[in-house]
Amino acid sequence: MAEGAHVLVTRNGYDAIAEKYAELFRAELDDAPLDRALLRGFAELVRRDHPDAQVLEVGSGPGAVSAHLHQLELQVSGIDLSPAMVDIARREHPEVSFDVGEMSALDRADAGLAGLVAWYSLIHVPGPQRQGVIDEFHRVLRPGGYALIAFQVGDDTLHLDEAFGQAISLDFHRLQPDAVIALLHTAGFELTARVVRSPESTSRATKVPQGVLIARKPS
Ligand SMILES: C[S@@+](CC[C@H](N)C(=O)[O-])C[C@H]1O[C@@H](n2cnc3c(N)ncnc32)[C@H](O)[C@@H]1O
């Protein structure tokens, strides 16, 4: 698949801010009890239904979420668009395997994975490309496999030209749960869980409602 312009600017943006981003968000999960509960629930579903528990995090960034899933006894690996992010993830979490990759064309066989996590990474995919990405998630999951998608809830797109003193061009698309669920249904998923929570007061991220969906590829 030809690489879109959004992919290039997103990679450049995260390469430029990777170290500062990692520093700011390193401990984000420590103060996020509901997020940890949702990740644990996801991990238990995957482990209950799939003994090998092979999971891929797409858009793994500095790797903290993948490392958390590893602690929850999933056989997790991560891919990210940004080589700088992958370097940090490998350095900080050597127990997990991380590679450069792009979520609309995953380097994975059909139906090989028990789980897939897109934790605040689908937010960088423009509307017209989003169905193709969800179809790709469906392709790599085996029947009975689970996808977990986390995102900021809303109708607008936050655009940043600058972050941490670096010139970037990053779009953060807020999403409506029902719109993402429609994409999941079109791809062939069935919905397992739909959660919208208020922002944690301690979070370093933007203070808007946060959505988490878990969906299952039917057996
Ligand atoms: C907001 S960060 C979240 C990182 C990590 N999941 C976390 O919660 O710390 C978004 C990440 O998604 C990656 N990303 C964005 N678009 C991507 C794509 N098309 N394929 C793979 N990774 C992508 C970015 O490089 C960035 O590291």
C-alpha cells in the first residue's frame, strides 16, 4: 500500500518529540486505575480464550503499554511508525520486542494473533483511511481474537504545529464511539465492551472524555 502523506508527517512529528513524549508519559498508567482495569480485562479475555496469548500493540510509542501487557502475561510485541519511538521502547523495555511498522499494512500473517491493541494510535489515521486500518486489524486476528482501541472522544481534530519546542505537524482526531463501532461492524467484528470515561485529573493528556472499545472477531 502506498504510504500516505499523513503517515510521513506523523512519523516525522513523533521522531522529533519522542524523547520528551516518553519522559512526560512514562508513568501515565500508574495513576490511571480505570485504564489498568480495562487492560487487565482485555488481557484476561485473551488469555482465557487463547493459551498462546499472542498480542500486537500497533502504535506502541515508548512501549509502556506493551510492557504493562507483558506484565499481564500476554506474549506481546509492538510496532510503531516512528524509528525514534521504537529505539526508546527497545531501550526502556528490553523484555518486549518492538519494530518499525505501519498499522494499515501490518507485517503479520492472516489470522495469527489472539489480540491487537491500538492505544491512542488510531487517532492519527484520517477518516478516509480508518476503515482500511480496522479491516487490517480484522485480517491479522484469528477467529475469537480481540481488538482493543482507545481514543479521545469528540468530533474535532486537534492540530499541533509545535510541541516541546519542536516544529511538527500532528493531527489528533477525536472520535465518536458509535462511529468506531460502525467501522468495527463493517470489518466483521462483534462488540464486547464500550466504555467512555472522564479524564483522570492527574493525566498529562488533554482533558476530554476517553473512549475504550473491545471487539471480537467471531469464531
Ligand atoms: C499518542 S502516541 C501513543 C503511544 C502509546 N500507545 C502510548 O499510549 O504511550 C501515538 C503513537 O502511534 C504511532 N502511530 C501513529 N500513526 C501510526 C501508524 N499509521 N502506524 C503505526 N504507528 C502509528 C505514533 O508514532 C506514536 O508513537
